[in-house]
Amino acid sequence: DNLFGAMRALQEHRVEGVRLFFNGALLHGARVSKLRSDDFDAFAEAPRKRQGPRADRRRPMSYRSAWQPRGVAVLPLYPGVAAAQLTALADSGVQALLLECYGSGTGPADDPAFVAALREAHGRGLVLGAISQCPGGHVEFGVYAAGSGLRDAGLVSGGGMTREAALGKLFALLAAGLD
């Protein structure tokens, strides 16, 4: 049903961008998350703002391009997360680190060791992305000083992207040789 529904949506020219057709619904690919594992109504779109910066694509991307596997790690922020966890992930050989921030893009910006670890990772060329842990949230660094501190340490806002969308985009951009 999902395959044929997707094909009908393509035939009817209802598809623009990345989409997911599931259980009779055509969903926005960058806003959809799997919320259930026990029902056919498993996926839903989160009401997230679409405000993240667009990638600089001087080199065209294509599914035919040579793909280079890349490492991406995710670090959910929580009270007590330490610079040691961040450093361990950064030293693991990944090319990008996605931080799941509090609310609108805040975290332990008042922890000098954590901020220094972010700066050091960014200085070594790691791509540092930030998304919100809130299902309906988005990252807007200037709202609180803690968010501005993380931005100044090298984090790039993922806007209202879900974890799935941010990971997919990071993998695709890095695999295409973009930073």
C-alpha cells in the first residue's frame, strides 16, 4: 500500500522535495518521525519551523555521485553531560557531531570545559550541528545567552529539523565531500 500510494502521489505530481508515504498519508520527509512501533499509524509530522540555513552547494549532488561513508554521532544534552563525553565522541573518528539541545538551542554553555571541548572539536574540522530535543521545537540560538554561547563555540543550527532529517542531511553532505 505504501509503495503504490507513493507511486500515485508521484503520478499526480503531488511530490515536491523529500516525502514519505505511509498509511495513506504523504508526509514531509524532513519533519517526520516514527512515533510508534505497534501500529500502522507509526509516523507523524512534527510542527517544526523551517528556518535552518541552506547548505552552500557549489558542487551538484546526485544519487549517482560516488558515496564515501562518513561517521556521524549524536549527543543528547542533559543536566550533568560533561566535556569528557563530548571529547570521547569527537575523538572517535567521526566527521560530524549532532547535539540535541534543550528547547530552542541551549545547553551547558556555562561549563567552560564543555565549551572548550566544542571549540576544540570545531577547530579540528568536525561539523557541529544542533537540533532541539522538543518534538515541536527548533533551534534559535539568540533567544538565550546559553544558546549564543554554543553558537559561538561552532554549532550550526539545524532549525526545526528532526533527528532523522539532520542525520540524513549530514550523512549526504559529508558523503558528497562537503563540510
